[in-house]
Amino acid sequence: MTALPPPQPTVTVRTFTQRLSATPRGARLARHLALNQLHDWGIPYDSPAADAVAVIVAELAANAATHGRVPGRDFELRLSLVTGSVRVEVTDTRGELPAAVRPPAPLDDGGRGLLLVEALADRWEVLDREPPPGKTVRAEVDVPWNQPH
């Protein structure tokens, strides 16, 4: 029996970073930029990975523009194509961490964004922003190995 080689560390293949205005327009632009970047990296617009990333970016950018907004400050979208996944990071300058993920009441007109992120991402977490103040919400969506890059 041959021993398997030790797992290799995650290697970032490509990155994309953009600062956007913390407005509804900036949030919409973040989603469009993310889809175009994935397409440039060889992940087709209509693939399951692109669809998941589009919803995740839309929700996190909307949260940054709505709940993480500090007047006069932007939010940042960062996409990384790492071995086996796409990493989405949205950073804002408001230090409050999001409330625990829990279902909203049936007639609430908000509160479903992080539920969608939790359902679509293979992994996700909230980190303190470096340097403070602020936070980064990071989500990863696995991409099939045979996906062209």
C-alpha cells in the first residue's frame, strides 16, 4: 500500500479587488463585476458556481451598503480563484458583526441575506477587518476540478 502525499496548501491563482460606493448602485455593480470576472477566469455565466457567487456577492454587497455603511466610506469586494474554489470577501468599515443567522418571520421584508449565503456557500465566516474598524464576510464556493481557469 502506497501512502498518499500530504495535502498541498491552498494557493491563490487569481485575485480581483474593487472598492465600491456603499450605495444600492455600488451593490448592483459588485454583482455585475463578479460575474464578469468569473467569466474572464473561465467560469461560465450560467454555471452553478457563477450563480451561487452572484447571489452571495449581491447579498453581501447589499448588506455592506445597507447595514455596514458609514457615510463617506466605501466597501470592498475581493474575489480570489484558489485551488478548488472561488473566495468572495466583502469588507465594510462598520465594526458591528452581523446578528446570528436565524430565519425571519414569514412577513418580514428583510433578513434572508445571510440565510442565502449560508445555503449557497460551501464555507463562510465573519472576520474583524485589518486594520480596524470594520469586518470582512468571507464565503467560498467550490468549483469542479475540470472547470477551465
